Amino acid sequence: MVSGKWGLCVSFAPMFTVSLHGIQIHALIGLYPEEKIKGNDFEIDVDVFLKSGIEDLPFVDYTIIDTLVREVFNKEGDLMEPFLKEIHSGLRNKFHEADKIKVCIRKLNPPLEGKCSFAQVSYEG
């Protein structure tokens, strides 16, 4: 236990993380008509956090993460946010023991006037 700046005691539990970053998908997601025709490139990051000691690390099958992300992105849509929500809730259902799950979705080179590497939405909880 550590005493913080205002005298608060904070306890740190050992945390184990399984990450799958840079899942690349081309999908027909976007607001503009041309995005529905030619599609966009997306990159997805997922982190699954579990409290665990080093002696008994849990097994998290990251192929389940990849499969779920690809299934969700098989649909068409306008916004990234519903896809983010569906991926996060789907992973919560698959990994009940997770203390926290973080999902980031990046639309690479979004159709803007100027140069922009990506637009991103993320959620962790």
C-alpha cells in the first residue's frame, strides 16, 4: 500500500495484460458515399487486463480477440463508435474474468482536406 499526495492510501495489485495491436482491416465504414464504395483501412488495438500473480498467469486466447474484431468489422456502418461498443461488449462476454478491457479503433488516412494519419476512438472499462 502506498500513501498518495493527499494522504490517500492506494493499493496496487499485480496486473497481467494480453495485447493484440495493429489488427488491420479494410471495411465499408464511413459517413460519405465514397467510403461505402471504396471503403477505409482500419487498425484496431485490444488490451485485456487481469489481476494475477506471476506464479499463476491466466491464459487468454488472442485468436478469440482477432476473430471477434473481424466478425464485427464484417458489417457496414457510418461511425466507428458502434463498432467500438460491439467489440468491447463482445470481449466482456468472452473474458468475464478481465478487470479491464481497452479497445482502440483507428481509421487510417481519413477523408479530410489536409493530411491526417488517423482518426481514433477508444474505450476502456
